[in-house]
Amino acid sequence: MLIAFDSTQQALRAEMLLEYAEVEIDICPTPKEITAGCALSIHFPDEELETVKQVIVDEQVEIRGVFRAVHKDYEQIMF
């Protein structure tokens, strides 16, 4: 799973919040298939989706969306 952002500030904020929530994440470049205003994205394991959703909603993190890799493309699954 991947979270894309419209701002670097929100990406860094989400990184801090998710690490605090003990979600295993990786910062990575936003794939060219996803249109976003920020070059940073956060990759996380599928099984952490509910925790990630909860952090995003509770902390009002502004995101472009949550995406799942499907073949060679990405499917938006949230926002």
C-alpha cells in the first residue's frame, strides 16, 4: 500500500505519526503513475491499512489518497 500527498509537510507529519503508532513504513518517491503535489510517498504493509486509516482520520492528515499496486498501475482505495 502507498499513501500519496499534496505537500511535503503532510508527508513528514504522517511519517512521524505512523512511526509513533508503530506502523512499519518506508518513505519512497511517488510513482509517476500517481498524480500528486509531493514527490514523497509512504509505503506500508497491507495488514496495517486499518491502523493507517485511523491515524489519518484522527490526526486530520491531508493526503492525495491511499493506493494499492495492481499489475503495473495503482488503484486508489481511499480518498
